[in-house]
Amino acid sequence: MAPARVFGAIAGRAFMAAAAKSAAKKKPAPSSGAAAKAAVKKTAAPRTTNSGIQKVVPVSSELGDFLGAPQVSRTEAVKKVWAYIKLQNLQQIRRRSFVMRS
């Protein structure tokens, strides 16, 4: 079965041509060498706050007993739960995404 295209070949070419024209318009004119190099070397400041999935949050007492900590990030909690599942061989053999009851 051939893959279906959302936009026809003609429409895809039209979108690409429009994008190429807008990119060409946005290119700055070349300037002196030192100024151009300084503009290229700008870097974004690294993030220092832990937010979202890496934020340390309090967990329930049962989960805290299992993990060994009253506060933990979501990623660390998932890592420890999957480590326990693999250590105890609780995954189904054919469908590894399913966990068996103990």
C-alpha cells in the first residue's frame, strides 16, 4: 500500500517555495567579519530551575516507603519502579509493556 500524502505534490512544492522565499528575505546582509562572528556566537543561558517532570515533589507514604524517599522527581520514581519490575521479572514475556501481578 502506497503512503498517503496529506497535500498533493503540487501543494507541497508551493509550500516549500514559499518557505524558501521567506527564508531568503530574512537573511541579514553580510557585515564586517568581527561583528558577524560576535553575532553568531550568542548562546542561550542554561536553565537552572527544575520544573515540570524533573521537579522534586512529595509522594504518598506508600510510594515514599517503596522508593526510600519522601520527595522524588517523576523521572526518578519511574526509573525505580521499572528497576523493581525488571528485578522481580514481572513483565510478560510476549508483551513487555504489560506487568503481571505478584
